Amino acid sequence: QVTLVESGGGLVQAGDSLRLSCAASGRTFSSSAMGWFRQAPGKEREFVAGITWSGINTYYVDSVKGRFTISRDNAKNTAYLQMSSLKPEDTAVYYCAAAPRRPSTVVTTKTWYDYWGQGTQVTVSS
């Protein structure tokens, strides 16, 4: 069992940066792949970035490549999403999720993620 709590969201201007954190409780965090998803109003929840349990492999959706960086600290049971050069189209609720069944692969489909946080709002003004 894993409980996830996101933090770090807020209201920023275009071009600014934010770092989201995902604090996990439970023994399976360090053996789970982690992902960040986002959901804008009226749209489906979409994959943004993922990282394997070891942190060696990462993957990003094309729209955030070069701007977002996912990382994790297994000693702190925390995953991060560093977001730079933010754009208004990045506005969404951001969710972190854990995929204990696929620890060594970055999976982009929601069905592999068994645990989800409550989400944190990111709003980017133009």
C-alpha cells in the first residue's frame, strides 16, 4: 500500500518555474515506478513524465521535453517534478502515481498505476 501526497503547486507567470513534490508513505515506494499526470478542465488525464524505481530511466511527453525533469529520492520516499519555462497550456491539476507492478519500465498508461495522490493545482498566467 502506498499513500501519495503532492505539494508545490501554485499560480505563476509564463516563463516561471515550479517544483512539485510527491511524498509517499508505505514500503513499496522504492520498488515502484513513478509517474506524473495532469488534467486540465474538460480534458482527460494525460501522462507527463515517468521514472523507474532506480531513477535510471525517465520518459516525457513531447510537450514538456526539455522543460520538465522528473526525479526521485528513495531515501526520502519522495518524487519530484521540476517544471521550467512554464506555459499557460501547462495549467492543470497535477497528480503523482505509483506503478508497483512495473518498477523497471516507464509506463505511460494510467491502468498500470495503482496508487494516486489527490493532486495539486498549477496555474500559469500569460
